[in-house]
Amino acid sequence: MHHPEARLSLRHLRLIDAVERDGSLAAAAVSLNMTQSAVTKALQDAEAAAGVPLFARTGRGAVPTPYGALLVRHARDVIARMRRAGRELADLKSGTGGTVAVGTLPSAAGGLVPDAIARLLAERPGLRVTITEGQHERLTGLLRRGDLDLVVGRLPPRRRPADLAETVLAADQAQLVVRADHPLAGAGGGAAALTLGALRDRQWILPPPDTTMRRQIDAAFHDAGLDPPVPRVESLSFLSNRALLLAGDYITAWPQQLAAIEARRGQVALLPVALPATQRPLGLWWRADAPLSPAAQALADALRKGALSHDPGPPG
């Protein structure tokens, strides 16, 4: 069975495009910087490869046959794609473009990741970024499969797997947060004397029991000789938790970096109660067996710089 696509080359497609666009073999020869005899021979080769006549030679020049018109459309699509690929390769090589896929845990999704991406896109307008938010196990699976280039979030307490590389971006721990006009917010509510014991029986929004953050928060209460609070709401959704927090007299715990960013926006207040049991580094990890592309490396560098600028200081 004859398969013309196996014999038609990119050179043939460029020739077919030029002959149809310029209207004659002589004009195509000029635009392609070839002799007319070379164009004639190349067109004959293309027609032999296609197995059908592509152009009718008339007194008005070269007119595409129905087969030729069909092939011209596909040739132009292929040529356009190759041009785009060439530009993307050049951008990728220079680091000014390309594509990067980043996974983010909630600890980085609220400010660090979008801020770093925004700064990077301002410097590299050819860059394209995809963001996937989720929990550690899912994102690490996507990373191993090659669907993600990088993952950002609180590093897990267990030992790093040998197939992953990681770097620490900043220190992080849980920060207790309330809405800005919560009765406990500010010195007027007695916030300076707050203790975990005074907060235990308040209304809480906390992560589910099987999460690292929840286990660490429970440990902070146990370390203070207290039973952990019983939350009114258990949720990992930052958007839902934030909406509930702003609507009622709840207390919640967010990663310190995220809490500091939200507090600067003025709608939440930080409670000056330290939770040292929740300390974990905020980090970046990637596949150890695959070097980062220039685009992914540029994002990693932007995240490192962003982590320094987001230093939240002491809790509260």
C-alpha cells in the first residue's frame, strides 16, 4: 500500500506551498532561491511521492489540482507548526519561553506560587505555565509520571525518596488566624495574653485528621497538656475555609507564609500564639533523574527569590 506521507518531506511541502502561493514554477524558483529546473524536478518528485498530480501547467501558470489544493492546506499547517516549534525551541534554549507545569500544595498556593509566576511572566512573556493544586501524594505521583516539572509546598516529615530532589525555600509553621474584626483580634480583645488553653473551646476550622498539619496542631495542644479542639468544620479547601472564616467567629490554622500574605491584605488577623510543633520547611521538589528545563529552572529561581521576600517573621 502506498503511503505518501512516508515519502513526502518538509522540503516537498515548502515547495508545494510556494508554487501555489506564487502561481508559477518560475516565481516559486525565485522565492525559494532555486533554479527553475530544480523546482520542476522537485515538484515531479513530490507528485511521485504523493502518487497523484498536484498542479496543472497552463498558460496562466501552475494551478493546483483538487489533490494539490488538499495537500497545500495540510502543507501550510505543517509549516506553521514547524515555525512555532522552532520559536519555542529557541525560547526554551534561551530561557525566555517554553512551558512549565508546577504543582502546589495549599501552603504555597495562596501567595508564593502566583506571585513568583506573575514576576516571571513579566520578565518572560513567551512563557506558558500550568498550575495543579492538590495534596502531596497526588502531586508527587504526577511529578514522577512527568506531568509536572516542579512541586511546591511544605516538605513532608518523612525521609525524601531517592528519585526526588528537593531544596528548602523558607521556614514555615502553622499560624492561627481569625477575621480582622474577630473579638480576639487586636489588643482590645486581650489578644496579647492569649494561650492555647483560652482558645481550645472556640469555634475551629481545621484540616482533616489524616493530614500532617492536623496531626501537628493536635501535637501542639498535647505538648501544652491539653486535649485538641474539636473542630466545627474539617476541610482542606482554602477558598471554603477563608469564606467561612470571614463570615463567622472561627479560628483556623494556615501555613505561616500564606497567613502573612492574607494578613497584609487586611481581611484577617494573626493571633500571637506560637505553634512550634507545626514547624516544617517550605520547599521545592522535582525528579532527580531529569534536569530542569530552562523554563522550569527560571520558575524555581523565581520561587527562591519570592520565598525570601515573603518572610513572615515570628508568628502573630
